[in-house]
Amino acid sequence: MQLSSDGLLRLSIDELLSLPIAHLVSGVDSELAGACPVALRECGRETVISGYTEWVSASSPAVSIGWDWQLQLSQAQQTFQWVRLGQPRTNVMLVYAAGGDTGWIKNLELLATVVDALPWQDHLVRAVGLSPGPVDVSVGHCAVP
């Protein structure tokens, strides 16, 4: 692993996969609550629960990979699913065996597959206190004062 002058850690995919990375922090986006117009907060309106998570290695320098997530309802299965939104943010640039950079777009595509293989959803349940699971569609009535 090599720290470059541009601040990126250059390593091969094999080096990355051999580094244990651990959950550092996760949170729920708070700017959505209270920022939406009254019409969007009315009873029966769909809402969005989203947030962020960051994972790091214990190595020095540390590998850092973060991404945004959203809790989405699967209508067909009546369950919630944690879904990664967009590409990860990172200080890693993956390199080919010959040493050249993969390029930023390919780098993020490869890192997205690494992220998707992590058990990150389990950590979010504990970190943010939201537990996706079956949805009881018979509930959900609003009490209007």
C-alpha cells in the first residue's frame, strides 16, 4: 500500500480484499426532517429514510470507504431493504498488477462491488437503531388531532 502525494492510497484489489475493514460510524440524515414542506409531512405521504456509513481499516495509513444508503420498501415482498445509494467515497485508488491506476470511474465501480459484499446492513441496524423487516400493511393509520 502506497500513500501518494495526491492523498490517495494506491493498492491492488487483492491488497484491499486482504485488509480487514470495520464499521466506524453510521448516521441518519437529519436535514430531511423538518425541512420538507407541510404538504409532504401530511398523513399517508411516503417518506424517505436515508443516511451514511463509513468503514476503515486498522492499517496505517488507514483505508477509508464511505457511502450513502436508503431504507426502501419492497412492495412485492412487504419488507424494507437497505440499499446503497450512488458510488462510494474513498481515499483508495485501485491499481492494476502492472502498477497503473484503474481510473476513477472503474475504481468506484470496483469499490462498489466490494461494499456490496460487506455485511454493512447488519451494522446499520445496530448503529442507527432501525430494524427493517416485515411490514404490516393493515397498520399505518394516522391520528389527526
